[in-house]
Amino acid sequence: MIGIDDGVPYPLGAHFDGRGVNFALFSEHATSIDLCLFGPGERHEHHTIRLPCRTEDIWHGYLRGVFPGQLYGYRVHGPWDPVHGHRFNPAKLLLDPYAREISGRVRWHDSLYGHRRSLQREDQIDRRDSAIHMPKAVVTGPEIAVPGHGFAPRRPLSETVIYETHVKALTQRHPAIPEDERGTYAALAHPAIIEHLLKLGVTAIELLPIQSFVDDRFLVEKGLVNFWGYQPLGYFAPEPRYLGPAGIGGLKAAIRELAAAEIEVYLDVVYNHTAEADRLGPTLSFRGIDNASYYKLDPNDRRRDVDCTGCGNTLNLDHPRVMQLVLDSLRHWVTAYGVAGFRFDLASALGRAPHDFTAKAAFFQAIAQDPILARIKMIAEPWDIGDGGYQLGGYPKGWSEWNDQFRDSVRGFWRGDPGMLGKVTQGLSGSREIFGPSGRPPQASINYAASHDGYTLADVVSYEHKHNWANGEENRDGHGHNLSRNYGTEGHSDDTAILALRARQKRNLLATIMLAQGVPMILMGDERSRSQGGNNNAYAQDNETSWVDWENDPDPGLSAFFAHLTRLRREQPALRRRSFLTGAAIDPDEALRDVHWLSPDGHEMQGSDWGDGDRRAFGMQIGNDLPEADRLLILANAGEEPCDFTLATVISGPWMVIFDTTRSTGSVPAGQALFPPGARVRLESRSLFVLRARSASAYGASFSRG
């Protein structure tokens, strides 16, 4: 018989002190809790120990002679009373929410459910033991905090370029990475990967979920997996399937190596729901530990979960211990791993207090005052599926947001939709109308044209209909509103004219992202024209549909094109403004303002121009407060015919073309002609130019003033 001492209630989880382990678990409504110890490969626990103490709803105990590597789980006793929201069932082995490491995966079986699933009796308890089918928590050694709370470069958002990626999809097919390392955390820091990111000019990678997650049962039964990882089970533990030979140390080393190359790592985190789904879902952790505390329940029928996520449940951040879980785990990823930022999936669910979204929600206030998290980059996916869930622009200071309106306006403009001029120019200027009212700068807008959720960049210009049959849902899944165009042939084409047009449109989309005020983001593989075959919801495709092909590049100039864009952005402060363009004067001796919107006829745009839904061409002159900085002129023509653009005299000059999307790499040969005010510049169909005007001291005031 193993003896257990009282231990202490903090910190939560299992913590080794050199002699033994302190175990602490929160449950407000439990009546007792059993700690279960397992040996490697054991089907059932070899010891069951009752936690002896309860301090303010923290159950705790201390075991001497237990060391790192010990496998464990919990059985929690309490009322089986679904009518009042309680679903305690000690027959179900439960994962510690604070587990730092997890061994094994969920192996689907009806015994994982607290109720009699096979009899469709949701209120009748199922007393079968689930241990054999459950992953186990692993006791880990003492954590060594990353010096200074992270290796992160802490680059300003105004200088950030985000690369959204996936651990396995990025590295699985790279020929330079050893086979046993491909698809693992360690592969992220392989010199070939870092070299590629540096050549692109990427400053941050945003990883799709790596907090431990579950493959949905319906996917497993179809022979598929949850490749994206949006079904979380353990918020402190890295997903085991990516560990590889290096284990957790491989992830820590990868983040350290990336930081040494001045590349930050952000995590896509999912605190809006868990893998336990609705009341008909399994009992894996939170539901069996304290369902009524961890989840938002319908006040009119506490058997049911409030679901504003579309995943069956919603975490209850109104409860202080659930809030603590989220904040503790965020700090853990910063201090123990060196993570520099987070992207919050369906973040509106975190701001519901209790049911309506507010920027003053306790979660946002807790982040703002936290001495560690307040310094970390916070990015919201600013919606959920509940009432009032779409909150683009509604987040507080210190937060950035995925700007889907930017995505839609850029796609719509370049495919030639009517009435898009006002929307695309709003995006280019930083979406002040969206983010200005909250007192935030342009960096509140994360600008993108493609993300993991939807078409890749190549598919945006190759498909007009989704092709999701491989997901096993008869093509019903995925969004139908894609704002895409195939330019004559659905999918693959050998037609050189179609391929040339698609290539130019990809360049136009990338250029618009990088030239816009705010923070640019591109999707992994878009620089290599990665296609998913028209699948706009490839969440279940752990195969070549999702993996980056490193040996075949259908558009070999595109990586150089993007790299040229990132250099241009670094070199030109006008593209990285920290305040919004307002039309304010920047030179008292001239008529120049920080922004001029120009018509192809050589005049500044007026109300009738903005109201012309058929207008496809415009100019945008961007100034800067720095007297030595260049001024830039962006000329865009989304029309199907060439356009002659007269350079307005009000913007002075002279101007030189420095970037051109009709060229495969965007590069313009040196020694280009200077265009004085009033000169005409010819824009080909579906093309974009960037022109530069040096400061007055560079050319002499007389010529500069036209």
C-alpha cells in the first residue's frame, strides 16, 4: 500500500520536487478523487490512491518515491445528475487538465462515454472502465523557465510578416530532412526550413494547433484524422504525434533555433471548446472532473451545453478556475517554451460574459494586466457562430484580428467584381474604419488572402467550386463563398494563357497583402503555388493534399517574387506606418498629404469616382512623416484591358517604377526612366506597379516640385 501525504493545493497538476510528486486537481462538485498510477503498457492501474485533502475545491496529495515518467490519471466521484449538469462517473479514467506531457491517444470505444451510448440512453450511466482506451498523463521533471520569459525576438508588429503553417505539412516531404525527423517539431528548425523562411523574409511562423488534441470518432471510422488539430484535450502538453525521436526537447530546441534566426513562433490555440463535444460526447477529462464548472450550460436545461462554437460545447471562462486554466497554460507556453504570440481560434467565445460578447470581458482584462502575457502578441479570430459572434474590430487595445473583410475585398477586386474599389482601398490603408474606433493602430489588422481555412492561393485562381469529396461528407462541408475564379478551366490546365493569367493574379494578391498597412500573413506553401486540388476544408487530409511539395514547383518565380515584396516592405517605412493615413498635409510648402487617391485621368478621386461600381483602376500615393523617406505610388488595374494612367501633378515627382506584377519575380531592371508629374504610365490588364519618389534632397527641389 502506497502512503500519501497531504501535499499542497498549488501549483495545479503533477509537480516533482526531487523526492516525490505533488498532485493537485480542481473540482468544485466532486465528493472524492482517486489518483491512478500506471506502468508502461499496463491496461489498468496498479495503484489507486484517494487524494487526502481538499483546499478551496483543490484536491491534493503528495507521493514520495514517484518520479518523472510516471503515468497517471484520475477517477472522480460525485453525483450522476445530468438534469443539474453533473456527470461524474468514476468508471471513466480522466486526463489531468494540467498534464505537461501525454502518452498515447484516445482509442475510440463506447466505454469512453459516461452515458449508455450504445443504448442511446443519454441520462443512464455507463459503468464500464475506460482506462484501456485512454491516453495517460506523464509526470515531468521540474520546468526550466526560458530566460527572460522567452527566446522570442519581440519584433514590433509593424515589422512582422507571418507565415501560417503546420508542423507536419511543412516538413513531411522535404528531402533534406532525415526521414525519422520529418513531420516532427524538431524538423521546424532544420537548416533547410530556416533558410527557406529567411529567404522569404518571414519573421514569424504561426503553427496550427500543437496543444494535445483528439481525432474525431467519425473521422477515425472513415480512416481519416483531425489533421488541423482543432479538437483540444490537453492545453499544457504538446501533441504527441509530432514528438519524434527528440521528444518535447525537440520542440523547445526548434523554438530556440528559430528565435536565434530572429523568427518568432506563434501558436494557434483553441480555448473556445474541447474534444468532449456536447452532452452526447465522450467523458475524457473536463466533463468527468466537473462538467458544471468547466462548460457553459443552458440555464433553462442544464443537461445541455451552450454551443457558440459549432463543436458541441463552450468553455466557461466565467468560472475563475477555468480562467486560471487558460491563463496558466498560456504562461506555460511562453515561459517553458519561448512562444512569442498566440492566435485564438473563435476568440469571440472567450469574450462572452456570460453570453454576450464584450471587449471588457474578464479574459481580456486578465491578459492586459498579466506581467508576462501583456507583452505577448495576441491575435483573434474575431468571430464564433453564436448570436452577435462576428466582432471584427470589436477587440480591445493590444489585440490584432484576422481581417476576413480584407481577404474578401482583395479577392473580389482582382477577380473583377463590381463595387470593390472602396473596400480594397480601405484594406490597403489599414482598415481605419474597422479598427480606429477602438483606438488601435493599423497593426490591429492581420491582412491575408488565403489561410488554412479555405482555398490555398493557387486554388483561389484555379477553382470556382469546392472539391471536398475526400473528406467523406459528400462535398457538403466547407464554405461555398470563395470569391475565386478559374479563368477558363476548373483546376489543372495546360493552357499557357490560363496559366500565365493565374500566375499574375497570384502575384497581384500577394502584392496587395504586402503593400497594405497592417500585418501581412501568407499561408504555408503559397509561395510555391501549393494546391489542395480545390479542397477548401482539408482538415482531415494528412496526405499529399496538405503536405508541401518541396521537389516540384509549378511557379518557380513566385518565391523570389514574395521575397522581393518583403524586402520592399522592410526598406520602405511608408508601408509600415504605425498610425493611420488620414489625408493630413506632410509638407507645408506643397499640397502633398500622407495619402492621395488618384484617378487614371490625372485627378484626385471625387465622390462620383468612388461611387462608380465599374471602376477597376486607381492610384494610391503614400507619404511619410520622415523627411528622408521615400514616397510611394501604387497603381492598380484589375480590369481586363490595359489602362493609361496620368500621374497627377498634385503628387509631384519624379517617379520611378520599382515593382511590377507583370514580371515573374516583380523585379524591375535598374536604370528605369523617371516619370515627371503629368506623365502617362501604361498599366497592363490585371497588373500592379509600385513607383518611388525620392525626397526633395535626392533630386533637387525644383524638379521634385514638377
